[in-house]
Amino acid sequence: MAAPIALFSSAFTPFTVQTQSSPPISIYGIKSSDSSSSLPPLLLLHGYPESHIIWHLVAPKLISHYSVVMMDLRGYGASSKPAHNTELYAKSHMAQDCIAVMDSLGYANQPFYVCAHDRGARVAHKLLVDHPTRVRKAILLDICPTLAMYNSPNPEFPKVFFHWYLLIQPYPLPETLINGAPRQLVEMFLGVGKHPLFHRDALEEYVKCMEDKDYVHATCQDYRASATHDLDEAREDLDKGRLIQSPIRVLVGKRGVVSRLFDVEKEWRHVTADGVPVEVEHIEAGHYIPEQVPDTVVSNILEFLK
């Protein structure tokens, strides 16, 4: 599929980085064009069912403060979509993609900041655990740790997070259902009929992604990995005391489900080392924070990631 950049100005340029050779994985993204070596690097990671496009209202307001890098996660957008092997979508591999991208763009062995939403924030969690010296601070948007969410005893959880259980069903059940109505699925997830908050061009890019059968399969694999490999990795990390070592701030939408069902601060402190700052702020937003309240995201980045 095409690699869109239309929602971003000439202040951004595209890149493609091969992060893995067997099987070959290439990660597509865009970065601020006039990045100065004096500006601290900032990596932005998107969620489902979207791509790097989610940052189109945020990134332009940051380029005078940071060297901004946005990438499509493996399986998403214009990045590679390896098939069949669910383990390839373990968040440890996706976190390694982030390291390979930042190294390739000139930030090898250099710590950077992260702001990540939804699935991207799950990648960021593993990035924080596996590569503690590389992430200075991170802002995570509207999630709790994956293990805590799957272990939730709240009967409301499987009702509102039904897609977590749909997308992990064996191939080709969820793929077949999604391929039958990709636009309707995107609009349902984003709440387009109830909350028309998405830029029309951005929405069309998300629909175009979902109309790609490889994207559909890859994103189902992402969820399948979260219900298997990611849970195994999370349990092993906790058993071995591998915890987040960098300060984090979690922004939670007051109108979202995470805020209603979880003690967000408790869950993040459980996976963070003693003495490491964990800040949680409940903000006036739903789940899709970067597009619903971009100025709030920008102000938090400028205030916390310094």
C-alpha cells in the first residue's frame, strides 16, 4: 500500500528502515526534516486501528523542540506485515524495531523520549523494560499493562474490550469478518457516527489500511501475540524483577473505558521499579487522545519530556 504523507507538511520526510533480516522486516515512518542534532529525539507510536497518521495534529507543534520520529508499527500502515508466525508480533520484537529505527536515524546508543498510544504504548512498555537505558522518559496514552487487563476480574471488561477476544480467534475467522466490512469496522471502533472528531483524510487513510487484507491479518496477529507471547514475556519480566526504570506519565481519558475499569496508577506502579516516578492524569477525552485533544498531548510532552 502507499505510504501517505499528505496530512503532514514539507517539514517532514519519509524513511524506511530494515530492522530484521530473517524474515525481512522494514519499518516505514516520517521524521521532522530539519531535525537539529541539538534537539532531543522523540519517538511517537500509534495504536489500533490506525497508523502514524494519528500524530498529524501533534507532531507539527513539536518540531521546534524535538527531533520528531513517527513510525508505523510492524503489521501496520506501510510497514512490513509478516504472515503466519504470531511470535513475530511479540512486543519484544516490536520494541527492537524501535531501537533499530532510532539507531538507523542517527540516535545509536542515545537515549530518547517516547509518547505512545494504545498498541504503541504496549510496545513502549516493553521498550522501557527491555531497553531501560535508551528511554529517558515516556508518556503512555490510555492503557494499563496488558497482563493486568487480561487478568481483570471485572465482568465489564470482556464486554467493552470484546475485540481483544475477537481478533485473537484462530485464522481466518476474524480476518473473514473484518474483510467483509472494513469501513464499517473502522468507523465503529473510532465512534465516527457518535463523535465525528477525526480529520476526513485521516479517516480515509485508516479505512484504506483496513481494506488491505495483509493489514487485517497482521493486526490480528498483533492481538494474538498479546494474548500469548506478550503475556508470557510480562510474567517472566515480573518474575525476574525486570521493571520500568524510567519516569512515566500516563494520560487517561475520563470518557474512556480504562479510567472506569482500572486503578491505573496502581497497575503501573506494580510494573515500575521502586522510586521511579509514575504520574497519572485523567483528562477530558475519550480513548483517541492524540486526535481528540492534541493540544493536551503537546502541553504534556513539553512539560514532562524534558
